[in-house]
Amino acid sequence: MGRGRAKAKQIKVARKLKYYSPDTDLGALQKELGAEQRNSDSSDPYDDEFDYSDYADKYNVDDDDEDEDTQRES
């Protein structure tokens, strides 16, 4: 017994969370999470990343050719 009240309270809390959307202070959230603010003029988020294209050209191997060679040897 008593399960009815607990279930009703859970439903009430779930509805409140589902339909109530408080105003969120995104600036405060950003500070709390310790995120750094970027001051770059570029809109591309990947501009700051290392360029791996040289490695891609150097190590790009077509794996399908290797599979065919090993099948012929078997």
C-alpha cells in the first residue's frame, strides 16, 4: 500500500519537467563547465585542428587490393 501516492508524485514531477522550461543562463553554464571562449573570426569550428592531409596521402592504402592478393595465395 502507499504506492499510489509515490506514483502520483512521480507523474507530477515528470510532467513538470516535461512541460516547464525555465530560462537558462547559458553564460553562467559556460563558466561553470569551464569552457573557453574562442575569439576567432572564422565560423568553421575545425580551423584550429591539425592538418592530417599529409599523413592521409602518405598512409592511404587500398585495403581491397590486399584482400584479393591474400585470397589468391590461399
